[in-house]
Amino acid sequence: MTQPAAVTDLIHERLAPFPRDHFLSAGDLNAATVPPLLDLADAFVDFNRQSSKSLDLMRGRTVMNLFFENSTRTSASFEIAAKRLGADVTALSPRTSSTAKGETLIDTAATLNAMKPDVLVVRHSASGAAALLSQKVGCSVVNAGDGRHEHPTQALLDLLSLRRAFGDVGGLTVAICGDIAHSRVARSNVALLSMMGARVRLIGPPTLVPGDADRWGCEVFHDMREGLQGVEVVMMLRLQLERMEGALVPSTREYFRFWGLDREKLGWARPGAKVMHPGPMNRGVEIDSDVADDLTVSLIQDQVEMGVAARMAVLAALSVRREADDPSTASRSPSPSLRDREETR
Ligand code: CP
């Protein structure tokens, strides 16, 4: 592990403006801007393993967490990330905010915007909610999950976990398994993994794989044994019963029999294959505890740790971008910019 002063120096060295004003989808990044962002996140991993975890990169900045859907990992990790960067953090939930009294999302956003936050972290059940808010506010918006559309920071932390486990994701074959149809994690991961040169397979029952999935640039399988052959990574998804209209699986017991990852099915993947799950897990439904808790194969706890570091990297880079765009602080902005490294798209 890098020594304390060296870690802080490394963070400053790697700090560069985020390539966009907002982080709404995996498509806000590209093959040139992802590696430096992951390098910055790597430095934050070392930093977070120190006993003292306080920086002033976002001192004086305000981060608002606006979660209209339940969350443990994303909400807590954004809050921890912002606090470790020195920001002031406010968290709002639908139960305690005036949306419970009928206020619209746009009115809530306008109200919060008037309080001059610097970053709004938004989770909402409606696809496109974060993008809509980004058009109404003067701060940066980070999509913390919008309906079944995208969860870009989850894909970024998954990529960080894979890069640390395998060194490079280029050429890896990653199987994303289960309830693809309702999964924002799947959509963001397909985009980011493909962007970085991984081969992505989608495996699930026909009722849980979107009809147009073969046009996502992935191979589609409706058989676990066939789909898992030769893969290096098995990413299991939660069966999202709350998003299903009608019964799309006969029973959770049947589902586990055919689609739940256990030791036998993992044996169909390449020897040494790693297991991932974004959480929350339904043990005995999409994954067996035997593989989920086996630290020789499971990256699930790593994913949680990487979540804080990846979100620190995003928040810090967005903050630098805001400073760079603010004429009163422009001279303090570091270079080179991630924007300078963007490829023409
Ligand atoms: N992975 C994920 O988004 O988990 P939470 O719902 O707990 O935030």
C-alpha cells in the first residue's frame, strides 16, 4: 500500500475535471476517459484503507442525496465519499420530503436548486428522472439509478473491481445473468464493459431478457450451462419482483433451480472465474450463500469497498470541473483535463 503522504500526492496528481457537467449514463464516459478516472479511484482505495480518511478537496461544497427509492450501498457510499472529500452532505428521502405531500419532482428540484447545492445525487423509479433534473438545476447531477435505465456509478465500481482482480478487462468474457429486463445495472455494465473491450454475454430466461438484447452488442443465452462456458466473470442480478408486472417466473424455488448460481453452475465457467453481484442479494433465489460468501471466488465485498472509492473519484472530478468552469476559481484547476483526453465520438 502507498504511504499516507504519497497517497494524497497521488490523488492530487490524478485529479482532473470530469468529462461532463453531469454523470447520467455510462455513455458520459469513453475509452479514453475511463482509465484516468479508475486510476484516481485506485488512489482513493489506498486512501480509504488508512486510519485517517479526511480530505478537503470538496471543502465548502454541498452534496445533496435525493433517494426516492430504497438504497443501502449507493446512498451510504455517496454520503461517505462526499464526507471524506470534505463536502457538506444533506440527505432527503421521499418519506421525509414534501414529495410525500404531492410536490412534483421538478418543483422539488427547483426548491433544492435555490439552496445552491454543488452536486445532486438522484435515485428515482422513473427512467430518465436524473436527466430531467439535470436540465432544471444549476449543479451537477449524478444518476444513482433511474428505473430500469442506468446505474452508471455501479458499472464504474464494477469495472474498478474487475480491473483490480484481473489487471485489464480487455478480452475478458463477462456473463451478466438473471433478470436483465428490469436491470439498470445490466444496461450500464453492458455499455461500460463493451467500451473497455470486454465481451459481454447475457444469460436468463426469455421472460427476463429484453427482446432487443441481441442488438446490445452481446451474445444472448437462455441456458446457464451453455452461457457460462469459458467465462471469467459471472455477474448475478437480483430478481426484481417489485418491477415486474405479472408473474415472469413460476416460483423463486424454480428460478433458483434453473438460474440461481451455485457451486455446480459456477463449475461450468472457466476455472478461477470470479462472482459478482451488485446487491442487495436474494440468497437462495439468484445466488447460493456457498458461492456468495466464498472470498476465493466472490468479489461482492470488494464491489462494496470499490463503491466508495469510485464515487469519491466521480464527486472529486465533478467538483474540479465546476471549479475549472468557475472564472473566480479557474486558476486553481489542475491539468490535464479528462476532457482533453476525450476521443471524438
Ligand atoms: N447496488 C445497489 O444499487 O444497491 P443499493 O440499492 O443498496 O443502493
